[in-house]
Amino acid sequence: MSDIPMTLHGLHAAYARGVSPEAVIRQVYARIAAVGDPAIFLAMPTEAEALEAARALGPFDPSKPLWGVPFAVKDNIDVAGFPTTAACPDYAYTPDGDAFVVARLKAAGGLFVGKTNLDQFATGLVGVRTPYGAPLNSIDPEIVPGGSSGGSGVAVGHGIVALALGTDTAGSGRVPAALNNIVGLKPTLGALSASGVVPACRSIETISIFALTVQDAYAAFQVCCAHDPADAFAKPCPAPALTAPPAAPVIGIPSADSIRFLGDTVQAASFAEAVDLLRGHGAEIREIDFAPLYAVAEMLYEGAWVAERYTVIEELLRRKPEAIHPVTRAIICKAEALSAADAFRGIYRLKELARAAEPALAGIDALCVPTIPTFYSTADLEADPVTPNSNFGTYTNFVNLLDMCGIAVPTPARSDGRPGSVTLLAEAGKDALVAALALDLEAAGNRALGATTWATPAPATLPPAAPTSQGLAVCG
Amino acid sequence: MSDIPMTLHGLHAAYARGVSPEAVIRQVYARIAAVGDPAIFLAMPTEAEALEAARALGPFDPSKPLWGVPFAVKDNIDVAGFPTTAACPDYAYTPDGDAFVVARLKAAGGLFVGKTNLDQFATGLVGVRTPYGAPLNSIDPEIVPGGSSGGSGVAVGHGIVALALGTDTAGSGRVPAALNNIVGLKPTLGALSASGVVPACRSIETISIFALTVQDAYAAFQVCCAHDPADAFAKPCPAPALTAPPAAPVIGIPSADSIRFLGDTVQAASFAEAVDLLRGHGAEIREIDFAPLYAVAEMLYEGAWVAERYTVIEELLRRKPEAIHPVTRAIICKAEALSAADAFRGIYRLKELARAAEPALAGIDALCVPTIPTFYSTADLEADPVTPNSNFGTYTNFVNLLDMCGIAVPTPARSDGRPGSVTLLAEAGKDALVAALALDLEAAGNRALGATTWATPAPATLPPAAPTSQGLAVCG
């Protein structure tokens, strides 16, 4: 299709030449029809309603950074007047109000166009654990869409919308990005309010943002990042304008001994190529032993955190257990065997593992990891609904447990044509740093955006960073 | 007795005029004999061994801030070669090494003189839940000694030692201070290593320090405060030299509607007098509604944290349940009814209560609270072993759950002669601020130190604080 590219750059250019937001909404609905996958969206405004919302925007308003930008919302996040299902019809309720973050997107001029499918209760990294049928991967229908934010990832991959909200505990905001050749921004915990979100693991999750480009994901992050005292887990977090990263950042990667591709040599080559790109942009690459990080990752389902998920479904489980997807139920009900003492033992163990990981992370500006170690097909998941899911979490599961922020960014396609993707990770509050580091990677090669034919953005030139505190002199 | 005052000032003056550390050790053992309470210490070096350690110090070393200073250690903290019982003979083990903090005290020249009695497994604020018999309160033997660090509080109250280590989860480092007319410094969580400590609630507890004066407690805090990576809950924390507090600090106190004295009008008058002292020193007093803080306090035993205590005794409980004090066992075994989901629900509830308390605490430099709302006798505890204990925690239980630091400081005696005490509290990392604020209070009136006849220190003159970051100019 020769549509308007679903990027802020593409939309702003179209609006500047007189295209109307109604025309953009018509394109959204036309692309939905052209894609023809009924499992992406679980609920939508009618086209007429969406057009009315577009008209209600009035004339272009440069003070609204997302004016006329279509966005989708994972269906575990409230949008006023639309059911929130969490992919479980018997759980559904229809909220009167928008989630805090959805309200921010709307206030910034964003146009809501649909609630997206997900692994039920955001439990899964595959996107197929849903009673509504799995959305098809936007790149290759044999591959799983990724999850749990599968519908959001696929909607952006197809260029239906410019932005889509996901959520991320284990990697639900990153794995679908890797599988659909798009960007997945996983903010610092607490940066984005969870008010109006059906929790999965409330203490270690966040809303996430999918977009076709890093700049777009980060622009949406800036819009969404405002402190919400009503969310007890929210924290004031910085969301400054992007500036150039350090000239020679120290980037940690998994050591040769500890890196895991599960036999996928094509993925290994793709990752090596991405690391070379970083090196070419001046990074100092430091190999670190990932054993302590894998040990942290294992706590997510082996430790007590599955009990957080249990608190969400407990009432439904008593009332109508068959309403819950059997795989999901089997995973979450492990919590029934765990005592409060087990929960605290898990918290102690995590603290000890985090401490053990500190030496490896000392002196590193950011980590670069493969977003996923390899690919899995829907057939693989039918044969074994658990192991591929666990494997997808190899490089994602430890991140929220260690309170890191990250961004999954496409890299040049693999030698077999499948999308390349790495994730840049840094300590909490460094969301701008990882986004800035990701810009060079997304501009490399001759990749197209998502599953579209739209060209990747030109390499960005960022303004230099403000002087650091190392240059401060005390004079007060 | 006309002994050398057990303060750093008193000891330094004695050493300066040629007194030997052996003479000080002889005084320690003479006072122990004079006090004649066999329930204060659970284990001690022989006097000959202690004298040998004193001789081994060599000549006075000004680089060792605690050179020749006798100290005691609560018996849930390891001292090499002495059994650690946690007041439970069947739990006891004899460690090969010192706890991290004990090693710091010894390295600074401190002289270890004994392990002190406690409420078993540091569970209690009364000091009588011990199979070794309760130590007698140093001021009035009818009053409970306070706990759980009862032996440490009494040892300092009697002037046997200059310093004693306690631990503090619910208030075990503060309540004995109030009951024995001494100082109880409860550091920021993580400031003092827990390596070599039998935990009570590992995620929300700390070693604490008892002393006769604020300056002494803070000096010991500075010695002990060094980051220990081996303790997964340790955090690097500041322990700067004391400087003058703000000229007009904003001090929050419980509002008239929310303050609780349980009918003790003498305690109410004593607290009002302490607040007047603060006001007289320039503080702006702001009444705040304590309801949110009381709600936090209730989480400590009503929430899931009791399961932390359960993890400590679980093995012993299976092996020999009768080895555990019946009151202690009844409290801790409540954890058996709590699931991991309950634990996380407790964590959520705490986060929400902490958020609800934020508005009341905004703009406050520190809180000032009565350390205890009223007094209880050993007879009261025999009649009801639980309620008085709970009441003692009125103003202490919320503190570690909210990650605040604090110092319990004596104020002029109440009109009935019982000790006055308030606790100053501030956010984590402000240990120096609360200590500085406490100095004026301890110097007020004509109080003696602890149960001794030694005079209170003269009002301190602290150097002005360094310029704050508000005066920084960026020039790098």
C-alpha cells in the first residue's frame, strides 16, 4: 500500500500538506480490512465513531505532540466505554473512565482505534494463550505473534496504528517487538501509571509502548510519563528530551560462555552483527557472565511472584475456574502451594541474586542482549505450550526483577529474512539513554518498518547532553 | 558510685589523665556485681579475658574512635566464640566470626564485655519474653525493661557499658531507650550490615545502637556504617559528621485528634513539654493526622510480615516446637495461615498506605513522637502478655515499614519521676539530621544519664552545615 507511513514523521508531513485526520482514520480502517485478521482487535469504535473523534480534534494543534496519531490499547488497560477483558470474557468489565496513560494519550491528541488481543491475564510471551484466537504474526503467519501484548505488536507491525500500549512483566512489551520488526519501549518501573490496568505482577510490571520507530516510542513515553499519586507503585521519573549518548559507551553483552541461542546460529550471527554496529558507533563492548542474570530470571516463575498473578484471578478461580485458559490456570495455580514464608524467601533470594549480579554490571552504561534467543512457530506452541514460552524469556525475564529499563529495537534482517532485534537495558531512570543508543541500530541496513514497505528513519542527530554533575562546582 | 562516666567524653577524659583500659574493665565488672541482675547478660568473657583484651589495645590510639570503650551486644548478633542464642537455647550456635558490625566496633578499639538478653527471636517490645528471666528495668524494677533489646537497654541504663547493640524491627531499638532513660539510635534500613545477625523481619529491620548520649550513639553509628556487599539488604548510606540542623526546622507531631496516650495524662504533659523545647529552639511545629501512620503500623503484625519471622524459626518449630516461648510461638505461627498471595496483598496494602501518608509528611523535616504512649509493669504483662506489647508499638511500628530513620532521646523526667522520651524520625538517609535535632532535647532540664547519677552533656555547638545543593552552579 502507498499509505501514509504510520510514524509521527510521516503523519506530521501528511498533516502539513493538508491531509485530514479523518483521512488517516479511513486509512486505519482500510488497513484493518486489508490485513483481514479478526484476532488483532477485541473491541473497536465503529469507523463512524472514530471519524467523529478525528473531526473533534479541530485544527492542527502543535501543542499536542500526538495530534491525529492513531493508537491501540492492550485489552488489560481501560478505555472508557469499552470492555476490559484481559482476554478472559468472564472477567470482563466496562470502565467508566480511561486508564491514566490512555487519558494522557488522548489529551495529547492521540486517536484511539481499538483494544488489542493478548495472552490471557498478560501471562505468556507467545500471544496464543487467548480464547479469542491468536493474532497472526505480521511478518510471517507461521511464527507466533509474541505476547503477551500480541495484538498490539501485530497492529503496529502491520502499520495499522502508529502507537500501541502493551504491558510488560516478563517481556510482554519486548518479545512481540522482536517478532514483528518493531520497537518495544519498556519503561522504568513506576514511570507510567498503572491506574486503570488489570495487573499481572503488580510489583514488577509496567505499561509499555510499541511503535515503528524509536523516536515515536520515546515521544509517546514522554507524553505518558507523569506522576500519578493514585498508583501506589508510581514514582516520579525523568523523561527528558533525547540527547546524544556518551561517545564511547560501555555496553555489556553476554559472554561467549553464557550467551544462549538454543542452537539458532542465524540468530547468533544477527546478534554479532548488531554488536558490530554498536562497536562501529564507538561503543566499548564488554563481555559479562550472564549466569547471575539467568538466575534472577528463573525467580519470575520459580519464585513467589506467580502469587501476584494469583491475587488477580483468585475470585474468578473460585467462581468459574473453567473461565481461565488451561495453560494460564496451570501456571498461576502453582501459587496455591506457596506460603507467605515462601514469598519472603523468594524476596530474600532475589535480593541475594541481585547483589551477586552487581559486580558484572558495575561500570556498564547499558546492556545489549538478543531480545529473543530464537523463533518459535504456532505449531511449536501446539506441541509444547510451555517450553518455547520460557525460552522466549531468556533475555527479558530478569529485567523488571532488577528494576532496569529497556528498549527492544529492530536490527537488519537475519540472513533468513526474519527480523533482527536486540534490547538495550540500563538501570532505572535511564530510559532516555537506551532510546538514544537504539537510534543508530534502527537506522542500519535497508530494513523496512514492521511488516510494511515504509523506509526506516534516517540516522538521527541528537543534541549534545547537558553537562554532567561531575562538572559541578560548589559556590552556594 | 563515683565511677568514670560511661560516655566517650568521660572515658576520653579518664584516659587522658592516665586511667588504663584495664581499670575501666574492672569498673564494668564491679558495676555488674553491684547491679546484681543475672538476667542482663547471657554470656560474657571472664573478667580475666576482658582485661587481657584491654591490655591488648596497647597505648591510646587517637585513630580509633572507640579505643577503650566497653560495649555489649544483643544476643541475636554474632560475637566470635560466644553462643548466639536469640534467647532460645535450642536455637543456639557458636559462630567462628564476629558480625560485620561487631568487627567494626572491635577494630575501632571497642571492648566487648557481653551478650545481652532479649525477647526471644527479637519478637516483642517488652523484654520479658525470654526463658532466661527478664532483666529488671534499670530505673524502676516494677516497670518492664522494654524489648526486644532489653538487656542492652538495661546495661546502658545502669552505666555498665557505654554502648550496646540492639536490633529494631517494630521498635526494639527505641522502646528500651524510653524505659531506661537512654538514647536509642535506629538507623536507616540497610545502613548497618546484617551479616551475622539472626533475622527477625529481614526486609524491615536494622541493628540499632544504645548509648547514654546522642553524641555517643552517633559516633558508634559512624563507626558501624560501612557498606557490606555480603548483606543483600545493605545499602551505601551517609554517616557525615553532625552539623547544626536547620535554624527553623518543620517538625510534625501527632494532631490533638490523633495523638494516643491511652489515658496517661502525665505522659501527655511530658510530650507537650518536649514539643515546647523544640519550639524554643526555633522549630516550627506542625500537627499532622497520624491515622495513616497508625494504619501502616497495624500492617506489621496484621499483615504478612510475621511470615518473615516464621522463616527463621520454621526448622526449629518442626523439630522441637516447645523450645519456642509460647507467646512468641503463638504470634509467629499466625504465618501458617498466610499464603504467598496474602504476602503480596500485604505488600500492596502497605504501598497504598504509604502513599496515603505522603501528603501529611510533605514539607516536614522530621517527626517528633512520644517514644511510648505510656508505661507498663511486669505485673501488667503477666496479666496480658500481648496488649501492652502492642501498645508500646504505637509510635514505633510504622517506622521501618516506611523506611524512616529515627532516634529515641531522653527528655526531662515526667512529673512522677519516670523517664521522658521522644523519638525524632525522618526519611531514610537523614540519620545525622535527627541526631542533631536530638541534642538540644537531651541537654534540657537537670536529668541524669540512664539510671546513673552522671550529669547530662552540655548543650552542643555544632558546626554549620555545608552549603546545600540549592547553591550549586553548573560550570562543567
